[in-house]
Amino acid sequence: MKRHHLFLCCFAASLISCSESKELTSMDILQKSIAYHDPDALWQVFDYRLQVDTELADSSIVKTVVEIDNGSAYFRYIQEEVNTDIAIRQDSCFAFDGNPIDCEATKTTRNYWLFLWGLPMKLMDEGTSVDSVFTEEKFEGVDCYKIRVPYAKDIWYFFIEKKTFALRGKTFYVDEERHLGEKMILTGEVNLDGLRLPKERKWVNTHDSLYVATDKLINFSKITSGN
């Protein structure tokens, strides 16, 4: 009787395990990844000044400072070497550098920076379509879930580590049939009061594996009030 009871327990456990495995979706994986990177939903009220150095293929370095205050929808972009200092709050643009400002270009710059630094949380934005079917694949030697997200002009794939659900990299294609796009490899982590951001982001071409650039998070600090 005890053996029969043990068999039933093991059989039930196996059914539950199989059921959970079958029911796992891309959204489940994404939500677990967000729980890893941003367990307290801090991205929504993110208010940091980031210093990012981008090392290009010719070994030159582009120094950029961005201020992101998601709570007040404020974004500032500074590149002193080219006398650029622009900002946007909501949809109102302004320049600190005295130059004429292209508001559409400023919005594009803001969206680019918010997207890259806000992943994987930004995949929950309204209008984002995450494919329900995922695959499993090694990314830079790490066992990952591979999630597909199509956008209007390109297709993105996100690689989430199976063991920890950390975002390990992503690939986008502007022409998937010709394999034209770029791969981003994330290494290291910086912990901002519980929010995990990548320390470095290496870019390579998808079609020829040539090195493009590496973004390095050099410094970060809370934004002082009054922006």
C-alpha cells in the first residue's frame, strides 16, 4: 500500500513537472528575466546620470553622458567633444548647447538609449509583440532561451540564460534573409539599488562577425534635483 501511494505521488509530481514545462511561454521567460533584473520595478522611476564610453573599431572613444528620469519623462544627452547638449521632457525638446534642435532626432536618440538600457523591461511596453513560441540555443557558450520580437523595421532576438534568467545578449536583423544586422553581447553587471544593468555591451556584425563597438558603463550617480 505504501509503495502504491509512493508511486501515485511520484506520478502526480511528474505530471505537474511535464505540465509546467509544456506551459512555459515566452512571456513567462520574459517576466522571470524582469524579476531578475528589476525585482522592485525601479525602472519606472529610474533617475540616474550614466557616463558611457563607446570604444569604436578604430580604437577611438566616444564619451557620452545621459540623464534618465523616467518618473518625470526627462532625458538629457551630452557629448562635450562635439558640443552637443540636448534634452527632452515628455515631447518638449530644448538645447543647452545654444544650437538649433531637431526634436524628431532628439526623440529618436532618447528612444534608442531608453530601449537599450531599459531591457528587458522595455519589452513590456505597449504595442510590443513577443512571439509566444521560443527556442533554446547556446549564446556565447551559455544555455539560453531565445525569444523573438518583431518590430516594424527589424526583428530582434533576446537570449535569456536558462539558469538565472539574466539577459545575456540580443541580435537584431534589418534583413534576416541576408543575415544583415548586429549582435550585442552583454558582460558584467552593475547594481543600482537593486536594478541590474549590463557593465559592457559589445557589438559585432551578424553577417561577418566583424567588431563594431563596445559600450562601457564607466560611472553612474543619482540625478540632482532641479532638472
